[in-house]
Amino acid sequence: MPDETILLNLPKGGDPPWALLYPNTYGVGMANLGYHYIYAALKSRGVGVERIFVDTECKSLEEGRFLSEFPIVTASVSYEPDYVALLKMLHNSKVLLHWHRRALINGPVVGVGGAVSYINPLLFSSMVDFVCLGDGEVVVDHLIACLRSYMKHGNRRKLWEDLSASKHVYVPPLHNELVISKKANLGRKRGNLENLSASLGHSVWMTPKAAFGRTLLLELQRGCFRRCPYCVVPSNFGKARFRPVDELISLLYKFKTYNNFNVGLVTPEAGDHPDLDRLLDAINDCGRRVSFASLRIDALSEKMLKTMAVGGKKSITIAPETGSDSLRGSLKKHFTNETIIKKLAIAKDFGIRSVKMYFMIGLPGENDDDVRSIAELSKQVWELLKLKPVISISIFVPKPGTPFSNEPFVGISEGRRKLNILRGSLKGYGKVIKMRSVDLRGSLKEYTLSWYGLQEAEVLLDMIDDGDKDDLSCLAFSKEVVREQIFMLGF
């Protein structure tokens, strides 16, 4: 691939041929560190893995092979709507979507992993031969051994049985009937890599075509110790585990001589790392720009701001979630609007000129005044600090496994009404406050896919197979049924 700088010496070729799909664009996939990790893990073990994205015309980047040519296909699904994109990639490549139909013709073995598999693996129950539950490093050797053996014996049933020997693998062909029968908890568990030193720690490629530009991605942390009730990370991705700072600094200096790159810190919250200041000193010493996906305002330090200033950053991204102190407190974000203004004032002293703020509407307990408070906080940022706010508005989506899982999704009509209230409250500030609102229908798709159980997943595959549009609004689901099915898996 042109414009790629590879940071590892990986073997060429390999066996068996293995398509690694990312059901989104190349730019998004190249910014996903988990996708980098699994590629490196497969390649370093001699697997003939090749990358395919939605914008590569169902052909691999490495050898230009069509998706339909691979006997093994796995995908990393990071976001629920990407699952529909995955189904369409397979459908357009003439790969049968249902695992039982592929088995009848000895079609490709299809597996899946990624962030969605931590939350609700039942979404994949009708399509895949296996789902990796949790961190891929925990099961990659088991998967390779099972699939290499299968390439010799060709017995699909034996493959399924071999795969199911790991408690970190869900095998729908064997497990679905047991989930439905409710005879026993299947004991499936998310695999959490406890020692992050056992993982790669950095990106495999740097490319200007990635979503974050030409960036060296460094992983600081997995899991989270915070208990924000709307967030999937603490409830589904395990306790907080930190990579030792000496390793991070060593990785940074290893690639110091490479030309023209930024450093991206991959972590739920950079400020939580106990030795962040030492890492930032090293980044400053290397003269690199640093980017944080989002900053928790109460953890924002002068050291972080200084590092951003050295790199020439003029904007900052924070996530207040709401403009109401009391509503924010119910989300276990115990900082006030006053704190936000004070911290942003310090940021301004370090050269910050604009601030991107993430907010949610439709939160449990929210009223119309809470919606208006988003506008009021945004106005204060401009009027008191003369920092230009860019406010990004999403709609709260309750997810399985979270304390807010049983809360309602407000829906498109109510979401649109709340957005109109917010727009009205911002009237007259259009030149200084930019508002970017979420696609409400996309949020509805995310919500429904988050809660699909065995029956809904089967119907969705039939819809795609029959060439129907992916209108998911016609598929009703029961949270209690889905929650019970997830419990039967062992989660």
C-alpha cells in the first residue's frame, strides 16, 4: 500500500490464507489499534493474512485477492452498524451469510472479534462459525491451531468442537441450541489480557491516510476503574490495566528517527495513567505532537497542556456530556461547569484557541432545561474565554452490561425535538459556536443492533440475503430475553 510505513519486520506470505476484514474504510481501520494487533499476531505466526476494507472493492491490499478466494475470513467489528457493512461485504462477494449454509458446501470459515464481541456476541449468532470473546491475544494461538488443523482434516464439526475448547470462544453452531434450552450456563468468558507487556503496544503501520493522520499509536491502558453508568468500558472490558511507562518510553525512542509523525495515546482516559507525566516529558524531548482522543476535564493537567502546546496544538477535546452539574453528577462525572471554565482558561494560556465538546441528549433523568444547559455552557466558553466551541451532540444509547442498560432510548422523534430545543437556545451564536449533531437514524440502528438476540440476528441475515434494505425498525426485541441469552452464554 503506498504511503504506509511499516514498523515491524513481519514474514512474507504464510499459510493458511486468511482474510482480515475491517468493515469500515481504510482510514478508520488504520486508526484501530486492535486491528493492527491481530494482523501482527497472525503474521508473526506464519499465517498468510491479508487486509480488506469496505473501500478496497473486496480485494486484499497485500496481493489483490478477492474476498471469495479465502478459506478463512475474520472481521474486527468495533461499532454495531459496522456489522451490517460486514454482511454486505460478504453478500457482495457471494459468501453465504449463514454458518449452516456455508457448512453444507464447505464454504469459508468465518469468525469475528472486536469491541462489539465484548458487549453482545449474540449479534453474530447466525452468521459466524466462531466469536472471539474479549482480547484477541488471549485466544489467537488457539484459533490458529484449530484452523490449521481444519485445513488438513476438513471436518467442520470437529473444527467447531476444537474451537469451543476455549472458554473465550463462542461457537454458535454448538452453543445456540444450548442457550435456547436454558439447561446450563455455558461458561463463556471474556478473555482479558492482564499483563499488557505481553501485547505489542504500538501500531504496525503509520500512514497519512489513517483517520488520525501519520500517527504512532501507543497503548497506555485497557479497562477502566471508573463506574460511569452509561459506559461499556468498565462493565465489559475489565478492570484498569496499565502498560509500564518505561516500556512506552522505550517504544517512543525506538521510532524516534522516523520522519514526520505524531503520537496518539490510546486509552480510555490518558489522565488515569499513574506515570503519564514521564511519558509526556519523553514526547516533548522527541519534539512530537501528541493527540488525546478525549480528555476528562478534572484530570487535565498543566503538563498535558504544555505537551500539546509544544506540538503546536490549538484545539482541545473534552467530554462534559451535559451542561447540567446535577445531571453530570448522576453520570459519576463529579466536576462542575465552574471547573470546566477554570481548566479551559488554563488551556487558553497554553495557546488553545478552540474546544470540541462532546455532549449527549436523551440521558436518564434529563429534562428540557438540561438540554438548554448545553447551550448555556457553550456560550460561557465563548463569552468568558473567547474560545470557539465546536459541540458534538450524540444521543444516549443504552448498552448491555451497563448500569443504564434498562433505561429507554428516546427515539428519533423525541431526539429531534431535543435537538430543536438546543438549536433554538443557540440562536444568534451560529458564527462562533458550531454544532454537529448525530444521525438519529444511525443511533437507532446502533441501539437495535446492540440488543439483537438469536432470533433477531437470524431475521437480519435473511433480510440481507434477500436483498432487502437494512431497515431494522421492523425488528422488535425484548431486552429481558437478550439479557437472559447473554447470561446463558456465561457473561
